[in-house]
Amino acid sequence: MWIGETFTSDAGWDHLERLVDLDTRMAGSDGERRAAVATRDALERVGARDARIDDFPVQGWKRGTSAIEAGGTTQDCIALPRSPSATVTGELVDLRHGLPADFEAADLAGAVVLARSDAPAHHDRYVHRREKYHYAVEHGAAAFVYRNHVPGQLPPTGSVGSADAPIGPIPAVGVSREVGARLARRFDGDSVTVAVEAETGDATSGCS
């Protein structure tokens, strides 16, 4: 009987809908707290013992507005989580896939680096977003623009922070494939400005 109830229950799906209907679940945010409470309550409803929330301190981060100004135009983007709040101007350098060798071969001092979110078929491994970001930092870039490689999708997202540096050292934004293609085609080698507004500070998270 319990097997049938498990397979036909809507509890998991209902809880998933409850979570995705929240405006945000960023670590340390009010939305994450509401998600944690909802998860604790859902566990209690299905009979979990001692369902509770254990709090712990985290680096807070809240996304504000962001923009890329290029050639008198404003290009849509979103700040990557843990990007610092800053406005910088530099030469746009399109590194295409942003492989380690691409960073080594380019002069990126003070540049705004544009890199795709995928790797070519001939490369032996996937190069993660955070790895590309830190290559940009190590080579002196002023900002990082992460370009989705999938057509017709939203800008990619994902943290650029690390355990040692919860807030990244240079501003970072994500753009759609289409915006990234426009930037590469029209503004590669031109001066562009990347502006990110974000609130940072101490915050509290919790796990159920």
C-alpha cells in the first residue's frame, strides 16, 4: 500500500511548486528562509523525526541592477552571484570559448573579457564558469562577461565567489547567446562599461 501511495502522492511536486514560486532562494535571503521553513514543514507532514532548521552564518549577497554600455547602447545582462558592486570600463576582448590557452595568449590587462559557457568538441574537458572567471582575474581583467552558448535562452548565472573570497574581485555579468554574439560582432576591441550593483554583508542561512 505504501508503495502505491508513494508513487501517486503529489507531496513532492506540490513542494517543488512552492519553492519555485518564491521570488528568490539566494543563500541568506528572506526567500531562502521561507524555502527552508516550507521544507521543514513538508518533512514534518510526511513523518520526518526532529525536522528543524540549523542556522549558520554566510556571506550575504543581493542582486541589484546591472548593465553593459557599449557604443551608445545598453545591453541586457544580470550580475553573477557574488560579483562585487562596481563600475569599470575597458576594452572588450572576445575569448570565444575561454579555454586556458585563450587566456594565456591574450593581453587582458584592464580588459572586459567575454567568454562562452561551453567548450569545443576538440577540448578534453569542460571548463567551468568559475574557472574562466578566475583566469580572467589572474590575467588582470577588469570585468567578466559570461555568454550563454544555448540559443533562445536567458543569461546564464552562477556564483563567482570561493571559500577564500566569498565576493569575487572583479564585476561579473551573464548575457544571453544573442547579446553575447552582438557584443562580439559589434564591439570586440572597443571600450565598454560594465556596471553591477549588489548588496553584500553578513547573513544567516539554514538547513533542514
